[in-house]
Amino acid sequence: MSPIASFATSSLTVFESLQKSLPDLVAKVNSFVWGPWMLLFLVGTGVFLSIRLRFLQFSKLFYALKLALWPRKDNKSAGDISHFHSLMTALAATIGIGNIVGVASAVIIGGPGAVFWMWVTAIFGMATKYGEAALAVKYREIDKSGHMAGGPMYYIEKGLKLKWLAIVFAICGVMASFGIGNMSQSNSVANNILGVTGISPWITGLILTVLTAVVVLGGVKSIAASSGVIVPFMAVLYVIVGLIIIIQNIAMLPEALSVICRNAFTHQAGFGALVGLTIRYGVARGVFSNEAGLGSAPIAAAAAKTDHPCRQALVSMTGTFLDTIVICSINGVVLVMAGLYDKGVKAPLLASESFNKLLPYFGEWVVTVSIIFFAYSTILGWSYYGERCLYYLTESKRASFIYRLLFSAFIFVGATIKIDLAWDISDTFNGAMAIPNLIGLVGLSGVIVALTKEFNEKFRHKDPFLVSSDRGGAALRVEER
């Protein structure tokens, strides 16, 4: 045998061995990263910030929705994109496969009670998302290319003075963009289309790759413009169809909610054990869906035109509410109503089959089309996150361009690999990315509190809506330690 043939044979053997061992290795690492300590750290940070901010996510929710959904023109404040487009870019990255396949995966593995723990994660995650955005805007800067640059890597470096930890976050952010924002998205789209239409994942992956490259090569404004059209349309469509199904089967709603709440407090949920499947997958998929605590959304928030960090923080906070409390809740309730989650249906097809059972034919196609557009918008949003993390590390436009090309190519890879491996890779990098960000949030919580106090005092007499949201003793009166 020639040296070249021998080398080729050896390489093939190593590749086949890696293919067999990689899933087990990733699963073990994933189990460690998403162990009880990470769940406590994620939810605990949200609880900690909620207490320090006097549960601002409740008292300021309506004001925040007003800021987010009734955008105002702002040509004077610094920034690259508007409040609305910043939120749409962030929602583009968060409203994705996690809302459909992620919820299905949580319900299949953890039972209906996982939906309850997704709600808990989202409620406290709103305070986390608020804190992330406030710090992102406060510590943002203008980069060499003239664009706003911000996010956890900047507030960790400039606020905590921990450059090495900021670098760790940026590296994790680049790697996570290929998992949560790329391969898992294209994988779910390809498998769903295969199940519904029989079209090969290779064809789906190729089309997604081309469509993504066309937009991401245009930069943040191109991504924001596309997201501003795709996200509102698909989110509203999915919510309307979900509500139609629930209303048509309203008699099943009380029992569905009862099943969700009962299963949240069973032995499987973790009561009687350290942390069970229900809590683990409810929290993990909840974070995968709304990304509160990961540090991804504040990268988009930093680009917003705003006159105060807390104004954009309130807008960003609504992303978690809309993503999990609204969209994931509707999806979760429909899945429980349909009752197919324990019938052996795989996660990528559970939502489409459940919607189709309760709304024949039309429901299946709404889910399929939603998955395609949700995944596509998520891919666009995460391409921006990963690129900004890479730019922080290299400050190179050439590196950013190469990243865009590689990011587009990996969409095809994700569409053709094993689904479990794609999700495990996503979960692993999510956890690794969250650790530096959570350290930054806890360490800079006093700054978040001080900014909030400053915002209330500065704008209380200028914005009647802000004043009305504080009536009845619900006003935020907090001081920095």
C-alpha cells in the first residue's frame, strides 16, 4: 500500500472513531456544564437582580412594552439602529427553534412540568435581561470601523477590570454562535422539512446557506432590516394560530394547565432528588429560548440609539416576556392539549403533529413555515453576535469577513448531522458562555441599581407613562450599595 493510501486509510479510521465517540463526549461535557450548579447560578442571578431592583419586571412591564412596540424617532442619541430594530435583532436571535423544537424537547424529556419551569426562568430572566442591556449601553464604545460595540466582553473588561474573563466570554460567544445560532437551527429546519415534504436535508441546508450569506455579508443594518420584517410577521402569525387552536379547544385548557403545574412538582421534576429532568430541561430550554443570562442579547442592545441605558434595558426586557411568556407558553399548552409528547414522536416533529391534530393540515404547515423563518431569523441575529465577539478579539475587518463566510458554511454542516449532537453542542456552549456574563452581572449589580435610580429621577417628570407605572407604591426606589 502506498504512503498516500495508508495515510488516507488511517485518517478515515480516525474520523470514523471520532464520529462514534464525539456524541458521548459532548453529552458528558454537557451534563457537567448544565449540572445543578449552573441552573442555580442562572436562576439565582435572576432572583438576586429581581430583589435588588424590587421586581421591576412587574412594575415597569407595561411601560417597557410601550417603549418597545410604539417606537419613537430618535435622531439625536448615539447608536447604529433604533430601539425597535435593536429589539427585533435580539428577538430574531431568540425567537427561533427554541420556541418550537426546544419546548417540544423539554416536554418530551422532562414532561409537561418543564413548561412551568420555563415560565419561572423567564420571570426572573426578565430582570437578568434588563441588567445585561443596561450595562451593555453604559460601557459601549465606538470601534475602529465607526460602529457601536458593546456587550458582556466590554462591561466585564471596563466594569469589572477583568480583561481575561472578557476574552473567555468572547471566545465562548464565537463558538456558541456556531451551535445555538447556527447548526441547531438549520438541523431542526432540515429535519422538519424532511418529515413533512421528504426534501433531503442536503437541499435544505444548501438553500439556507445561500440565503444567509446574502444577508449577513451586508452587516448589522442589513440584518436589522431583515429582522424587522420577518420577526413581527411570523411571531404574530404563530401566536394567532396558536390562540385559535386554544380557543377552539378551550374546554381542554384547564386540564392542560393543571397537568403542567402538577408535573412541575413530582419526583421526576427533582423533588426528592437533587435536580430532576423536569427542572433541568425546563430551565435549559427556557434559557435556550429567551437567552437571558447568556450575554447574547446585550450585544444587539449596545447598538441601539438611546438617551439612557435603562430605556434600552426596558425594551430588551420585553424580549424575554414576548419570547417565553407569550410564544413558548402558547406552544407548550398546545403540545400538552394534543397529548402526543409521550407517544414516541421526535422533538422536531412534535409541534407540527400536535398543531395538525388540533387544526388539521393548516396547523402542520404553519409550524413548518414558522420553523423555517424563525430559524432563519435566529441565524441572522447570531451571525451578528458571533462577529462582534470575534471583532473584540481581533479588531480585524478581514477576520469578520472570513467569519461570515465560515458561519454561512456551517449552516450546511448543521443541516446534515445528527440532531442530538447539534442540541448537545448548543447547550454546552450556552453554559460556557453564560458563566463569565453572570459573574459580570453579579459583580456590577450595584451599577445596574444606580443607573435605574438615575433613570427614574431624570425622566419621572418628563414621561407621564413612566410616572403612571410607578403609582400605588410600585415605584422603584433603590440605592447603590
